[in-house]
Amino acid sequence: MQLSKFEQQNYSNLSKGFEGELKFDVLTSNLVNDCLVLNDLLLKTNSQTFQIDTLLLTNNLIYLLEIKNYVGDFYYKSDRLFMKDQLEISNPLIQLTRSESLLSQLLNKLNYTIPIQSFVIFINPSFTLYQAPPDKPFIFPTQLQRFISTLSSQPSKLKNQHKKLAEKLVSLHIEESNIKQIPSFDFQLLRKGILCSNCYSFITKINGMKCICTSCGNEELVETAVVRNIKEFRLLFPHKKITTNQMYEWCTVIPQKRRIQKILQRNFKQFGVRQWTYYE
């Protein structure tokens, strides 16, 4: 659907953040010492929720890492962060300090006394921060490989208590967050169709048993594509009933309603009869 300017910017920020975390995951996968890496934790302590991009658990230290995928030129002044056009953005150190404090409180509750060392990781090679104070816990793109090498070379031998702590933190992870709000949406306002599983363009061509993407050439079985699209509908509208008519409108590119009905009958459980039939 059409997003507002604010929603577009929010989506762009979330996408860049996620891409940055994935890039850093690749780097931590190369660590050779005995450690545990926990990603994207959402935790709560003392009625306060906090999010951790990456937590690295070694035998005598916990590394709390905030990943930022900023692109372009920025400058630092009086503990504030600005883009080159003088637009101020949130200082990631504020979020990092808060997360470190709340994590420390949580660890105390769990009777663990492992010290925490925190860093902001600037992952994008196209990022520059002018006037950066050398005493701040910033890791810049040119320092990343050295930082990972240093982590990897540190001797670490995890004990059973470390693994129990990791399991406990994972068990405390909050699956659903009310922090990241998505835009409100309505079935009638959404563009209908089936997205290509490879490039996410809308499928415009059906050839026999296959959906063919005219943008990237990717081919997928019609049934597989339709089932995937129905699951997306169920995710977006968990309280709506899945019916042949609605899925025919939702997929839109499938020319025969009867074909949609047969796919539903083969892949979902049928309830009701005649015009009251629906699937789960």
C-alpha cells in the first residue's frame, strides 16, 4: 500500500538496522574461541523493556553490542550526534547506557556477577564520524576486523553456568514487542497479488503449473506460491476467515477460482458447507 513519508522513513531505518545486524552476524560467526552469541534479545526487568542487538558471552565478560548501519558523514558535538546537514539524531550511547544498566539489574536478579563491556558498532564502510571523542566506546568500520580478531584471540572456556545463563536469557526473550509499531492497514487498501519469492516483485505471469516472475525470471509452482500467499494473509489478518472468494481476490493473478478452491482443499482443513465454507 502507499506509505506516508514518515512510514517510509521508519521502514527504511528498520530495514537498514536489520541489514546491519545480519552483516555483524557474519563477522561473529568467524569467532574461534569458546563463546556464545545471542542476537536480537528483547528483555524486561523492573517493568522496563530493553533491546539488545548482540550479546557475546565469554567466561569472564559479557560484551553488549549495539549495531548501527548509518551511512554518510556525521559529526559529534557535546555528546550529541548530527548528520552533516545539521539534523540531530539519537545518540546511540544513550540507548547503550540504558541497556547496560538494565542488563546489569537483570543479571543481579538472576544471581550472576559477570561484568559487562559495551560498544557501539558502526558496521557500514560508508560511515564517517567527525570529531569523535577517543574515549567513547565506538568501533568504526576500519576497526571492525581488528575488534573481531581481538575477541577471537582472547582465551575463553565456558562453564555450565554460562550456558545456563544463555538459556535463561533466551527463555526471557519477549517474542512480541509493542515498541515497533507497524502502520494500520485494511484489506481493501492493500495491493492484491502474489509476490515473487526471490525479488518480491508482483507475479504477472502464470504458465501452466508455474508462476513466472517477469522481473527476475524466478519460477515457482503455482500451488506453492498460493499457499505462501495465503499464509501471509493469515499473518496480516489472523481474525479473518480464509475462504475461496477472499483468496481468489487476494491472489488475483490466478484466473480460475476453482483452482484456488482445490489448493485450499489439499493444503488446509475445511469447515462448514456451501457458501459458509472456510479453511484453517
